[in-house]
Amino acid sequence: MQRTMPWTSDDIPDLAGKTIVVTGGNSGIGYEAALQLAAHGADTILACRDMRKAGAAAEQIAIAHPHARLEVMELDLANLASIEKFAATLGARRQRLDVLCNNAGVMALPKRKTADGFEMHIGTNHLGHFALTGRVLDLLRATPGARVVNVSSTFHKVGKMNFDDLHGDRFYWKWGAYAQSKLANLLFTFELQRRLQATGAAVISVGCHPGYASTNLQTAGPRMAGSSFGEGLWEWINDIFAQPAEMGALPTLYAVAAGGVQGGDYFGPDGPGEMRGHPVKVKATARAGDEESAKKLWTISEELTRVRYPL
């Protein structure tokens, strides 16, 4: 019988015994996802750049759920050395990884470079998660039923891969850079799934997006640019139009924990324009499914990050 009731966090199954990493788990969608995963018994690892904020987030989760199994680990996705260190530490501490939730990201920032010289959006949102996934893939492959969940955005629909100027050295537009990185998230998701399937790996790769949710993602760019007007404007827009972060986290939680999820699935809200609502399977653009672009991005990503996938 077809399900008629919307999926909510109450539908998350018992996750006891499962280990789940959430990048950017200290705020926004990542925090709300980590909160629910911990509440349902998962051994939840908050992988975050700012350890002070991560510690505070873990304390809040522990107050809400005193029996939560939580760990905070340092991870700067804009630094390949940090990613390598995180993966090595995780591998030394853990024998399994059920889900890698690639959630952390930046949006519409003034032009900045990562520690390795990448444009910040493509460097953090895509290349950082590409490197991280590759470095923990053996741990995922050792765990039956493991998942890689990549958080994209509806902005992928206007994104274009500018392979001739990937880092915006000749021309930079903050929204174009963001949209490109979100398209890259889905190209990576689908190409990873094809490669996993071709090698018979018992790991699936899944995509999702939160719709329009109120988080600090919208205000970080204006704050970095020193625009109090822009920051205030985004706060006003969020108050009127955005759904709460806990609703925005539902597609991520569905991709992470729901039964029946298949490799290559993509989830988002069920409301108009996929801006708000409960999680359902949605469609990515044809550009996101272009295999030639995905293979080209994969090759470039391996060269830039120096991470070779064992596939």
C-alpha cells in the first residue's frame, strides 16, 4: 500500500550500533541532522572546523538526549592536510562507518581561496568532500549497507561547470561559484554510484537538498564582506520565506536513515519548487546526470586533491 503520511523524524529507525559522520554538524542542517541521529541511537561524529562551536553543539545535543553517543572531531574541508589527518584518526579509532554525511558547505562568499589554493566554494563544497570520501572509502566498504550522502541544493539547476576557469581566476561571481559547486556535488554523487556499482561495492551514493531552510549559510557571506545591511536583509528574508532548519534537515535524514533508499537517489522537499515540505524523491537536472562531465570532474578532482579512489 502506498504511503500517504509524510515522512518525519519520528520515522527514523533505531540506529543503535551504527556510526555516522556528519560534516558541519555544529550548526544549521548538520546540527539538526546530528541531533536526530543521536536521538535515535547512532554513534554520531560531528566533524567540524571550529572545535569550540562543535563542542557547544555536542553539549546541547547531550542535554536534549543524555544517552546520546557523541564525538567531536576536527575537520577543515578547506585544507587537504586536515582531511588526511581526520581520515587517519577515524580509521585508527573505528572499525566501521555506516554513513558519511557530506553536509558542510559555504555559500555566496567574497572571493577566497582554500589552504591549497582552490576557490573556496568548489574547494570546500566539492573537492573537500571528494577527498574526504576517498580517504574513508575503505572504512565504508568494510561496513555492510554503508551510504555516502551528499547535500546539494536547488541552485545546482542553474550551475554550470566551467572547467576552463574552475576557480574563477578570470571571472568570479559568488552565486555562480556556489551553483557550480552544488552541481559538482551531484555529478560526484552519481559518478560515485556508477563506480561503486561497477566494482560490486556494497556502498551506495545518494544525494539530497534541504530546500530553502533558515540557517547561518545565508548570512555568512554578507558578514564576511562586512555588510551589516546584507546580513540583516537575509535574516529578514529568512524569517518570512524560509522553513525551519529542522524541516530542512529531513531530506538529509531520509537519505541517511530511511529504508528502501537506492544508490543514485536524490531527495528534497515535496512543496512547490522543492522549497519546503517533507522529503520525497526528486529529479536533478540533465546536466547533473551528464556522464562525460562527471568523468571529467572526477579526473580533475583526483589530480587536484591527490586522492585516488580504490575503485
